Amino acid sequence: MQELLTAITYPVVWLICSYGLGIESGLAKLLISLTAAILVYVLIGIKLSKKDNK
């Protein structure tokens, strides 16, 4: 589940950057998309870790 949401986040954020925000730079879109995907992965991992500790 965690990997699936991360995989979905990347292209969704890429499209938002392209069409929603109008960012033209491919490098900027890449960095923003990868950061968002990694952030989703980490946040879900933290949430699952806290759930396992209880």
C-alpha cells in the first residue's frame, strides 16, 4: 500500500506542476515530484510505526 501511494503521488504531482502551476522546468518538476513521493512514503511509514508500537 505504501509503495502504491508513492507511485501514484509522483505522476499526480508532476501533472499538477505542469498544468496547475505552469512550471516549465523539467528539473523543478522532477525535484518537486520526487520530494512529494518521498514525503508520502516517510509519513505513511511513521504512521504505521506508531500503530505497531501501540
